[in-house]
Amino acid sequence: MKIFRSLEESPVVTSFETLDYKKWSTGFYVKVKALLHDGSTLSLREYYDPDNRDYFFHWQDSSGNILCR
């Protein structure tokens, strides 16, 4: 899946954990938490099927302050 490949190849991602992943014939749902080199974390969720797409991104620094949402 492209999202996992992008995280694995990213020069700023130290590690990531797949918290949930479901795939079906017409779509998928994924929830991931990534640790970045500067100590910040990126949480993401994405749901996709041909009729609907929904996503969420949350980036916070090592102290828990929101950088972008």
C-alpha cells in the first residue's frame, strides 16, 4: 500500500506503528502513528471506498503541543 511505502521511505520518519488496518475489495481503512526525527508524532487515519473518502492528520511536538491538525 502506498501509505506504508511512503512512511518506510521517508527521510523524516524514525518509525511507525499501524494501529488498525482493514482492506476490502473496494476500499480500505488505516490508522497509523509515526515518530519523526525531531521527536514529534504524526497520527493519521484514512478511509476510502469508491463513494466516500475521509481522512484525519494530527501532528504534535514532543511536549504534546499541536503543530498542525
